Amino acid sequence: MSDANRNLAVRIVTAVVLFPFAAWVTWRGGLAFALVVAAAAAVAAAELLLMFQRRLAVLEWVGVAVAGLLPLAAWGGWRNGGEFVADWVGLSFAGATILLLLLALFREGPLEEAPRAAGVAALAWLYCGVLPASAVAIRQRFGWEWVILAFVVTWANDILAYFSGRFLGRHKLMERISPKKTWEGFAGGALGSTLGALVVKWLFLPEVPALGCLAVGAGAAVLGPLGDLAESMLKRAAGVKDSGRIMPGHGGLLDRIDALLFVLPWVYATAALLERWRIP
């Protein structure tokens, strides 16, 4: 078996094992779902920080902690008030920012590296904390079906893009960032997102208009690959191949969820607009 086929087999086995768990904890919802998302956010934040630092010091651990707390804040806000507690989250961000800069004052190493380290820690909050928190907000406000929709359109895009690019890929999409991505793979991924959205509508969301589900699929077709490219940019800047080694065949957790992180806010926005406008 070639290395490419062996890697594909490992990826498939990993996906088969993890998807049922992801579906189950999404269906269960509540604090259990929020805790799983929070743990994933913290792990992804640690992976991001370790791309640029050899070890996590106090400053970096603050970045990990804030990223992990944001999904829990989303759960607590919707649970207690029916809407996100924006004032307290804003104040928490302000306090965390002050703490981050204070820690940078006492950080060991060359002084010119302190702003860069603080910036990467803050990026960990936004990228690995705020974006995963969207999954909790979707689950709390719209139900587990919409989270499954986000999963399916993202992963269907990834799967069809992989095979389309592997067997049909000729024209490079953005070679400077990701040499293996092609326009043919992008087209295959768009088809996957569209079909995935329609399948989820048929199975779980019959009351949602087809136009709404197609809008989710179309958004995922664009945002998913962009999320993948954004993480590839970060890895190239850091000089690493994978964000980590936690997931066999996939590298790090951030490697697996990079596209999903960009899709989640789009799914939330689409669901909110459909609810507001009551589109038939």
C-alpha cells in the first residue's frame, strides 16, 4: 500500500470513529456539548501557540484558558438569559487583554518578541475560542440539527474536494499557500457541500426552505476552503507541516476543524436570518 493510500485509510478510520461521537454529543447538547467544544477550543489554541513557541509559558496558557472559556460563556449566556451576555463577555475580554499585556511585561526572552507572543495569544482567543463558541450558540438557539448541518456541509466539502483534486486536479488554486489545492477540487467540494445540505434538510430539517439549506451549502463551499487556506498560511508562517499529532491521519485537531471554524458563523447567521424573516 502506498503512503497516500495508507494515509487515506487512517483518515477514514479516524473519521468513522469520531463522527458518531460528535453526532451523539451534539444531539445531547447542554453542558456536555459545551464542555466538549471548550476542550476542543483549548486544544486547538494550544496547537496554534505551539506552532510559534517551543513551550507554553504563563502568557500562552492565558490564551489557551480564554479560548476554552468562550464556548462555556456562550452556553451560560443562552442558558441564563436567552441571549448572549455581551456586556460580561466584553468586560472579560478587556480584563484578559490587560492581563495578557501585564504578563508580556515580565516575559522572559528578547523584548521585541513580547508583542508577537501577545498577538499570537490574542489570535488564539479569536480563532480558536470565538469561532468554536459559534457551535454552542447554534446548538442553544437553533437545535442540534443545525450543528449537524454545519458538520455535514463542511466534511462533505472536504471529502469531495479531496477526491476531485486527487483524480481531476490540474489547475492550482493558491499554490503559494497550499500547493495541492486545485480549482477542480474546489468545484468538487462545492458539489459536496450542496448535496450535504440537501441530505440534512431531507433527514432533519424538513421545515427549513431548500433555499436556506442551499445558502448554507454555498457559504460552506467558499468559507470551508478559505478556512483551510487560512490555517495553511499560519503553518507556513510557523514552518510546520501539521498543527499537531493528536488525530491519526489528520495531524492536529486544528487541522481537522479549520474549515468548520469558518463555516460555523455562516450557519448561525443563515439560521438567524431565516428565523427573523420567516422565509417560506
